Amino acid sequence: MACKYEKEFEIEEKSEIEKNQELMDTILQTKKVINEANINYELAEGKLIDYFLYKMKAEQARLDYLIGRAKIMGITVDMGEQVNPRNT
């Protein structure tokens, strides 16, 4: 049985602007997931209540970490759906 290998390619480094934008997009996406889990939590029954509560707590911890990273990188985060890079 022959093994196939992918051709090597050079990994392109992202620019600072691309990194900042990716972080901002991840923050907004995480906020969206928290909001969806909150809505589902309010409508859930039985064991699903625990699931959505856990999901909200886990995503909130992720959001806290991402906001901390943004602050370190000098990006201001307006939690009203807008994220503004200060250094770009």
C-alpha cells in the first residue's frame, strides 16, 4: 500500500492587520455563540439546561481570554458589536 504525501508549501505569515482582524472576528463570533446559548438556555428543559449553562460559561471564559489578548495587542473592544483597532 503506497502512501501519498502532500507537496510542501511555504506558510505565509499574516500581517499585523490580518491578525487584528481575525481576533476581532473571533471576539464577535464568540459573543454571538454566547447570545445563542443564552436564548437556548431560556427555552431548554431537563438536562439541556445544564448543557447550555456549561456552554455559556465556557464561551464566556473564551471571550474573557480573547478580550485580554486584544488589550495586550492594543485593540479597543466595544462590546456593542463594534471592535476598533487602535494600532492600525
